[in-house]
Amino acid sequence: MKTTPIIGLEVHVELKTDTKMFCGCAADHFHVDPNTHTCPVCLGLPGALPVPNQKACEWCIKLGLALGCSINEETFFERKNYFYPDLAKGYQLTQLQKPFAINGKLSIDGHEIRINRVHQEEDTGKSVHMNLDGEDVTLLDFNRSGVPLVEIVSEPDIQSPEQAKKYLNKLQQIIRYVGVSDADIEKGSMRCEPTVNVKIETDDGHTVYTPLVEIKNVASLTGVMNAIEYEINRQIDDFEANGTVKTATNKTTRGWDAEKQQTFLQRDKEGSADYRYFPEPIPPIIFTQDQIEAIRATLPELPDAKIARYQTKFQLSDYDSQVLTDDLNTAKVFESIVASSEDAKFAKFTANIINGPIRTYLNDQQKTIDQLDLNSEYFKETHDAVEKSEISSTVAKQIIVESIETGKSPLEIAKDKNLLQVSDSSAIEELAKKVLADNPKAVEDYKKNPMSIGFLIGQLMKASSGSANPKLAKEILEKLLS
């Protein structure tokens, strides 16, 4: 029996506009007192008149363009009817027939994942389940109700939980580059609902499919992987035990229990007919081709293009380019440091420092790179000192980090700590003679195997407190040993 996972992802992204999608209430709802950012429109009170947020519509188009989509010049909003406590109106304004953006794609390790649509809608309120005075209650907070929400729907082209996580990582990266959302999964500004089933080719030559399942309540990228993996295995086990296969009616919605690491049945999955879509009486939204091209012109250089440029212009490896561009702020810092130099060696040196000791420092200090005051001149003088063999590359990494903490020049730190390399041949030769005299066995080992000289170099560096020029030390030792 051969099994092939079939995975699609619906990703909801809250736009960070100042106001909500159809009213003037503040859209910021994180850690805000409950029900303080509401009005008759976002509460769905009788007689309220929604007015579309132009910035949100433009940003939806901008994100669609960044994902390689075609843009519909004329679109309209529709009512998606369903009843839930945190949906005050009893319907959600969204787009079904003509979304802003269609037919995009995202490449993951050479595998193309098609994007069906990028459409605009509004967020719901939030149900808060808690125990109040000994009684289990559900409280409703409508601050989130009406916040601009973009839904990005992939085709079922994803083939594994790991690929799903990579897709989400890349999508999150592009969203942040475009600047329309923080796309913070932990804060709920980016949410994902995987849709999973399995193609099964049986030993007797038949091909069947397991029932389609949509998974809700997944609150992290790792959770997405775990939920998909669990659901794939559950469906295969169910097929082997019961022979359950996909029909027109057995689509279900299952929740994800992060504590138990398993999905659980919530309800039968609704279809379009269940939502009874019909047009919202807001006039059609029209963007001319000139307006669309003006939005396209505001797109930044996207991650894939930036990676290609780093490899071509700075001759950086794929790994260095990927790490530097993973976060837009890191890429900006790197580019500001190397802006004054066309030297590929300096670019590589800077990449090594940022991707190595600075990244470690940021993790230890729980900071982001934009919180650091990095001096590009300090990087240049440190690089030049390494090239002149005045300091080692190891020392360079150390003093750059210390300069961040103290504000002092890295070379000042090197001088104060006696970290400058000694390149005086006579001084190193005296140390080398003593090291050879003190280590006769190592000398004999070298005569049998010249590769063992590393031990003697280490002893010389130790004797010089690390200040000897390693290259010169090796040359002098080899001369004396010969």
C-alpha cells in the first residue's frame, strides 16, 4: 500500500491598519481592555452602514502581487452567513466569487505550491472561556470584530508536514517584508487551518482517498506540523481498520488538542451552500490597471530576489544569504554595513559576524537586531585588522560583540586586552624554540607525521597567550623542524 498526503492550507492574516475593515474603530486589539474598540458597525447593530477601508483593500492587492497573483480589477463583498456567539451580525463580510487576487504561487525547495486566492474579509470577535466565581462561563470580546483579515488559500499541493511548515515560514517572511502585518502566530495575527486527506494506492491496484478533514485551533508553526502528521496517521489507521474512504458528505472539521497532541471531532464541515452567500449592498470595489501598477511599485525587494542578489553581488553562499534575508531588519543592517564597500571579502566577513556571534548575542539577550546600535566603521576596521593579521578571526568575533555592549572601538578593546597578534619573527622564533625544547615527543611525532604539527602550533599559541600570528607561527615551526 502506497500513501501520499494531500495538504492544503488556509492562512488568515490580520492587517495592521489603524482602523477596522468597515468602521473607524481602532484595529489594535492585543492586550486592550475588552469591548473598548467597538461601535454600532462592528457590533452589527441595526441601521449601521459599513464603509470599506481603502488601505486594507490596497494591502490585500499588494500581498497578492507579492505572491505572484493576478488581480481582479472589479470585486465585491458578500455575506457569509453562520451563527456563532462571537459573530455579532450573524454573518461575515468576505469575498467568494471575485476575490482581489487569484492564481498565485510559492516555490519551496523547487516545489511549486499554487495559491488559489488572496481575498479580503473581516475578523470575528473572540470567545474567552474561563471559570468565574466557580462557574464555567464564556465571555465575549468584540475588539477584534471587524479587524481587516486577508485569507490566503493554497491548492492541495503540499506533500508533507515539513513542507507545510516551510510554506508557512516563507509566507510569513513575505508578509513581513511587504509590511502589511506582523504575522505573529503567537499573538493571533496569523492563523492557519490545514486541510488534510490521503491518497491511498492499494496492493490490488485501486486508488482511493480518505475523508477530507479541516483542522482548527492550531496555534504555532510546530503545532501545524504535529497536527498534520497526527491526522495523516489517523486517517491511514482508520482506512486500514474500517476501510473509510472519501465521499461527498463525510468532510469533517476537527480541533487540535496541543496538550494531548491529537485532533478531535468538532462537526461536519460546512460547504458553500451552508453559508448561503449573497452580495453585500456595498458598491463594487474597482481598481484601475494604473492603480494596481502603482501598488506594485510599492513592493520591496522580496526574499528570493534578495538572496539571488547577495549570491551574485557579494558572492555569499546560499546558507549565508538565506540566514541574512530570513528577517528584513537583519538584511537592512547587513546592507547598511557593506554599503560603502564593494569588497566581497568584507561582505563575507560581515555575514559571518552577523550570522554567528551577533545572532548568538541576540538570542542570549532576547533582543532583535534593530535594537542594536551597530557601527559600520567598527566592522570595517576590524575586517582590515584581520586582513593585516593584526588580530585573528576568532578575536574579531569577540571584540565586535564587546563593542556592542560597551560602545568602544573593537581595536581599542583588542589593545586593552592584549589581543593584538604578534608578527615579530624574532619574538615568535624564541617562543618556538622553547616549545620544541619542551615537547621532544611532539617533535618525534612530527618527523613521522608532519600533519601532527597542529599540537606544536597550539602550544606556541598558548605560550604567547594567543597573541602570536598563527600563520607565521606555523611557518617558523616548520623551518626550525626541518
